[in-house]
Amino acid sequence: MKLMRWTILLCAGVWLLPMPPEGDPLRAREAAMTPDGKSMLSAAARAVSDARGFCARQPEACQVAERVWRHVRMKVRYALRLLDARANGAAATPRAAGPGGIARPGDADPLITGSTTRPAARQRPRRDSESTLTIEDLLVPWLGPDTRRRKR
């Protein structure tokens, strides 16, 4: 995490550095060294083909990356579910886990939030005491100083 933070900060710092003016020799030298579109396109194609073959060369690294990705995705989904439950005022209910504490595949999707519909079996009945506030209940009376002039 620290490496990613420093990379982002370094990129932001480089982006904020000033650019030399048009007549400066540094700018002319860089323009001469800038590759043309063909060489940039061929370099990008080589990079893509190299990236595609990475999992064939290093299958263990790809398996570990997939496990890490699943773990991160699970944590993000759980955080979003907690955030949604907090925003809607409901308690987050943890889903049941399968053997060994691993979530069952049927419980992973879909992510139920306040904006998605729930299956009929999971919908809870609405109580009469819910959603009873009116706009007058939400308005706050003025608590500032009295602005009327006092007679002396």
C-alpha cells in the first residue's frame, strides 16, 4: 500500500512540474527523441502480447493474484454493504458461510443494496412506526440571537 501511495504522489509531483518554454534547448532535444506513432504502436502491441502470455509462463503467480483479487473484491463488497446499511439505517446482517467459513457461491451475488429489489421471501414486513417523519419534523427552529431591537 505504501508503494502505491508513493507512486501516485510521485506521478502527481511530476505532473505539477513546470514545462520548459518553446525555445528552450531541453524541449527541442526531447522532441527529437520522441518516438513516432508506428514505433509506439508496435511497442504497445509487444507489451500486450507479453502480458497475455504471463499466466502461461507463471501460473502460480496468476493463481495467487486471483486469490488476492477475490479477497479484495469480497472486502469491497462487504464494505459497500455496510455503508449502504448504515446509510439506510438498517443493521447489516452477515450472510451464512459454508464449511470452513467460506461463503457459498449463491450468497456472493447479487449484492443486495437499498436500491436493488429483494426476493419476496427475504422482504421484511413494513411496520407502522417506519417512515413517519414529515417535512415539518425535519425543519429545525431558528436558534440564533434575537435580531429584534430592544427598547431602552
